[in-house]
Amino acid sequence: MNSIARDRFRNVIVFATLLLSCAASAADLTVSAAASLTNAFRELGMAFEAQNPGTKVQFNFAASGALLQQLVKGAPVDVFASADQETMDEAQKYGLVDTASRVDFVRNALVVIAPSDGKLTATGLADLRSEKFAKIAIGQPASVPVGRYTKSVLEQAGLWSVVEPKMIGAQSVRQALDYVARGEVDAGFVYATDAAIMTDKVHVLFVAPTPAPILYPIAALKASSDGAMARKFVQFIVSPAAHSVLTRYGFGAP
């Protein structure tokens, strides 16, 4: 084979490799979702792949605020699921969301938890005034929805100024859960669904009613490389089959 033939053969191989790479990428669906959805969405992702052979669902789990910042900076994402309305509203203001696809798909609850091997008890927010609760894990209100819910609850009760000095800031609700599970704090504010996955390490002290319902929205993104598949995933998440899985993980109907 002469040099020209070899060059042509190499170019064909390179071109074919690029085509295969593009085809593989096109078959991937990237979903950025709130950390509290991790367990349920991993199971739902496998179910969606089974229904759509050739499609691979890639998940990116983090605090909703952090995910929004990634989207604003141009992260290639097809679907966004937030733990609060405010973050999705911001994504919509930035023009990132396919608004016609946006839908609330689950409800959650805010709870206060403590290490399961601890001796502390509490029946309401006022009990957090006690010096026994010296360290309390709370998601950063600026970027973590559970932190904003927590702050609003404490402000409404006139306790934010009391609890804030005890706050151990968490970058996501799962980090707050881990702090409590490891016994690094005396208590923490998390979602009921998060507390439910570590019943061997944490226990719920009480439910903290929020001023507004904790509703999770999901939407396809305008920049999706496959808008049809992104919308299909959103519709799958609101289907009865997906709802039964979400219910098993402790989420309620919106």
C-alpha cells in the first residue's frame, strides 16, 4: 500500500471513528437532577433505557443551585429536575427551559433528623434552642433548596437568628444527611425521602411544616441535542409506572 493509499485509509478510519463517536453521543441523554432524587432516578434511568434500546441515560446529581450554574455556563444537558420552583424559575428566566414540557412531578417534606445512636430528643423547632443542639446541618440557603426551605421555616418561627450560629453548612441535602449519619452534628434538616434511605443511621425527630409545598419540577432543555427524547424522558417521569417507583422511595404526588 503506497503512502497516498495509506493516508486515504487512515482518513476513512478517522472519519468512521468520528461518526461512531457522534452516534454514541447522540444516543446519550444527560439528566441533571437534585441530589435527593439520586436513588429513585437511578432506578428510573434503567427502566427508561429498557424501554428505549440504544439510549443511555447519564445522570448528574447535585444541589439544584449548583446544577443551574452549570446550565448557565453551557453544560450540555437534556433534562433538568429541580427540588424547588425557584431554581426552575431562574432556569426559565435564562431561557434554558422548554417551558411547554415543564411539570411538577413529586412532593416532599422537610424533617429534622438526629443520629440513630444519639440521646437527643425534640418534638418541634423550639427545642432546637437547647444548648444540646450545638451543631445543626443545614443546606446552604443560597444554593441548596433544602436550605432555603429550612431558613423560611425558621424565620417564620422566629428562630433563624437562634439556629444560624449553630449551622454547619452543607453543599447538598445528601451532605447534610451524611453529617448526621456520621454523628458529626447533633441534628440536621433534610427531606423525608433522604431520611428514609438511612434509617439504620438516622431517625426523624419531627416534621417541619413548610410555608409552601415542596414540589419538584422537571423540564426538557432548549439546548438538548435530542429534544424529542428529552421530552419523552419527562413524560416517562410523570407516568404511572415511574410514579410507583417514586412512591416507593417516599415521594408523594404533586
